Amino acid sequence: MRERLVALAALLAALALPWIAEAAGSPASIGLATRMAIYALAAASLNLALGFGGMVSFGHAAFYGIGGYAVGILYAHWSWQEPLLGLIPGSVSLAATLLAAMAAGGVAAAAIGALSLRTGGVSFIMITLAFAQMVFFLFVSLKAYGGDDGLSIRRRGELPGLDLRDPAQLYWLCLGLLLAWLLLLRRVTRARFGQVLSAARQNERRVVALGISPYPYRLVAFILSGMGTALAGALMANATRFVSTDMLHWTKSGELMVMVILGGAGTLMGPVLGAVALVGLEYGLAGLTEHWQFILGPLLVLVVIFARGGLMAALRRLRLA
Amino acid sequence: MLEVRGLTAGYGASTALFDVSLALGEGEVATLLGRNGMGKTTTIRAILGLTPPRGGEIRFRGESLAGLPPEAIARRGIGLVPEGRQVFPTLSVRENLVATAANRAGHAQPWTLERVYGLFPRLGERAGQSARTLSGGEQQMLAIGRALMTNPHLLILDEATEGLAPVIRAEIWATLAALKARGQSILVVDKNLAALGRLADRHHVLEKGRTVWSGSGAAMIAEAERIRGWIGL
């Protein structure tokens, strides 16, 4: 009961945030909250693979970047008025670009997952990293889309009835998609599919001995995970109106992993907390000192040591105490 | 139903099974007896394909299992209750039962949650609890229920009563007797001769990776001295 009240209060506060920011005279914090929501979406998606499925992917930056580039490339072809590969017309329609981003992320995850999931443990970590690096260097070498310099997007996605030039509306869009994705993840992880996924993480041999091959379950989870991460990348492209190979860099994969672990892997809301905490900390510490990473690093170490199970577990303990 | 002949298997460079043979008919209960380290668990693992056999033959319901991956063997209707129980700790009791449930053989009266709860009322009382909070005996019941929910033709129990309190052991033996009465074929690996003598139709004794004795319950009573020598009780 109390848990529900807290969740409801948090949801209402999140919805009312643009007005609160406006009233408090800091409209810039709407942009910060938008980043939090986008990273929460990416972290929650990674968590399906990492937390629930036990697939420690160190390559999710690939899907994040692919989602961003899907928006950037479609915009570029729209502005050049020249179809992609002579076939696919460019677009700035929000619905079309977001769906294209998810499709591209899903296809990439299917290919990378199908190959990587034949391994496990440390090999899986290294192979996902290797694939992500391949995608990274591919985009570095694609001079048509800016290469190292990235790609500016001069027009945000368009959807009738929505004006994404208004930071508040962009924020609500991201928040809405985050909530929708969380509801989907909740259903998926509570269904029999999610139970098998968790069971295979805890004891793969046992699942096999009961007649189930974990591979297809893991692959589907990995694809869903890639699609959600790509959606987050597409939203970030809309928010910053810029995509670059930074989105594909391996440190981005690490950042997403830190969010999941900091918040609590294998819980629905943990990655959301982790994303909010990490983005907030970065912002807060960067305001204090240029060497903010010097403070952030030890803080993360402390959380990992003293709050096993992440912030989510720490919150639960607080409530019990 | 299950016929193993001249089975050899091992791990890496070492051989654990040299010549294991056993047989079990439809609706029967058979045992695999022997001291620790004699190859009982390896035999079970070889039957399920978890440790691929190196030689010999394993036939299940008339078909050879050679070269099949473990999940394919399990799908043909072998349900294992493993040593050390190994329930899925973070799933609830109900989820443990449902997650891998199946009725691949199309039994007319398949195992359902209600029937498993009928067999083990304590699991019904704890349906929503996560499996890690159960006692050892309850986890064993859950492991048996989980295997039954795959509606296996053959149920295999590996050291099912190891480390359990005598009361719980008695309960498990009673359950196996009830399952046998319903026509369930069961292969039991255990050391409790007294309980097994009453329950099983056929016995097999393993010694250093070989089947050294096989026979009926009556034969086992007649040769009790010899068998005790192998089992070490």
C-alpha cells in the first residue's frame, strides 16, 4: 500500500515537473529531466538482458547509437531530398523515425544476439563489446553521415498535435514512452516467458534438463532489449538535435551498465532510479568542480559495496527499518 | 521403458563409468544403489545427456538417445529431480512449477497446480513465497512437483532424501509410493535400503563404475549380506 502511494506520488511529481520547474524559475531542469527519462528507458531495456536474463552485454551503446543514427540519417535524406539507397525516403515524421529506430535496433540485436548468445560468461561480454566496436568504427568511417563530426538534425520529429520545440512537450513524450516501456517490461517479466528467462539465469542446466532450451528465450529478450535501447537513442537524437559516434562509444555501454547496477539489476524500477541518480549526480557534481568524475567514482564504489542490490535494495531496507 | 547397456562415460581424461547396465519397465520403480563416488550421478547425467556417453546404449521407450542434446531427451519424457534440489531461488513456488511445465505427451489427465498442491499441501500454502524461503524438505517437494509438471513418462530422483529429517523422508517415500500406485515409472538413486526394498521392483548396484548386481526385491533380500557389502551400510 505504502509502496503504491510512493509510486503514485513519484509519478505525479514527474508529470508536474515542467510546471514546477517553470514556477521555480529553472526551466533548464526540464532538459535535465528529459535526459533522465531517456537514460532510464535505455537502462531499463538493458536490464531486461542484464538483470533478468543474466546476459551481461557490454555492447548496448551499439543499439543506442543505431537508434540515434536512424533519426539522423532519415533527417539527412529528408533534407537532401534523396532517398536512402535510392529506396527509402527520408523522414522527419516522429512516428516513422521512432519506429524505424526500433526496427533497426531490433535487427541489429537479432544479428548480434544470435551470434553472441552461442557463448556465455566472459566471452559474451567480450563479443558484445567487439560487435559494438565494429558498429562504432563503421559510423566513424561513414563520411556521408559526418563520420567523427556527427550529424546535426535541424528539425525535431513532427507529430500532429505535438510541438517538440517546446521542452515540456518533449519531456512528456519521453516520460510517456518510458512509462509505456516499463509497463511492457512488467508484463513480459511476469509472464511465463520472464519466468523461464529468470530460471535460465539462475540455473541454466536445470532448465535444459526440464526440456527447455534457453536460447530462443534469451534471443527474444535480447532483441526487445535492443529495441528499447534504440528507442532511447532516437529520443536523445530528438532532444539534442545531434547524433555522433559518442553515442556508440564503449563508455556509453559502461554508463548504461552502471545505471542498471547502481539502481538494482533485475528489478523493474531499479534502472530508472539508477539513471536518475547517475544523470543527476553528473549534473550536480559537474556544477561544483571540473573534476567531478573524481568524486563520482568513489561514490559508485561505495554504493556497490554498501548497498548490495543497488539503490532499490537500499530503499527496501529503509522502508523495513 | 528405459534400458541401459554397457554404458561408459567420463569427464575429460578420466573415466567414471566402465560398464553400467540397468532396466526399468513401464510403471515400475527401479533403484540405482551404491556408495558415494561409484558413478550413480554420472549414470543419471549420461542418461539425460548432460555428460555425453562415450559408449554403450541407452534406449528410452524403444528409441536410442545417442547424440541427443539434454533438452531433447527431457522433452521425450524424462523428468529429473536433481541432487541438491536446485529450485529457482528467486521465483515463487507457483512460478517454479509453471515456468517449465508442459504436457508434450498429451496425457489425458496432466499434472496441474491443483494436483501438485494436492500431493504436497504445504506447497499450496506457500504458493506465493519465493522458493529460497522454503525449508529443505519443502524445496525437495517443489523439485518433485516441478518435474511432475512436465508430465514425464519417467521420473528420476537423484538422492532425493539426502540431508532431510526422518519425518520428511518418510513423507517423500510415501509420495513415491502414491505416484507408483498411479502408474508412474520411477528411477530412484538413494542409499536407504529399507525404504527402497519395499517400494522398488528392481534393483541395480554400482561399484566403481560397473553394474555388479541386478535383481528383484526378493532376490535382494536373499542376498542382503553381499549387497550390504557393496553399499557399505
